[in-house]
Amino acid sequence: MALRYGRAPRVERCRIALPHGHYKTTTITAALRATGLIARTVFDGATNGMRFRAYVTDTLVSVVR
């Protein structure tokens, strides 16, 4: 994270370019047992219903059985 405020000499203006709005969303989905994490999956972007259903059918079902 970048600071929102800066310092400059008394007669000069503080000019700092800050990055904003350019980020990447990564979603981590996992199942938890008493022995630890199982069926971990990482998605680029947000998780929607279709991605969660794919996680359950492709990853989680095969590990739980």
C-alpha cells in the first residue's frame, strides 16, 4: 500500500504518482478437515456459481470419496 500523504519543502508542492485501479483478483477455495486443508484450488478472478460448482464436481468430490 502507498501512503496517501507526503512531505515537501515549504514552498514546493508534494507530487507523488500513486498506482490505483490496476489490481488482479485471485480467489483461493479449499476444504478443511481436522487433519488440515484438502482440495485446494486457485482461480484468477472472482468466484461465481459456475466456478464453485466446477470446484465441487472436479476437485472436492474426488478427494472426499
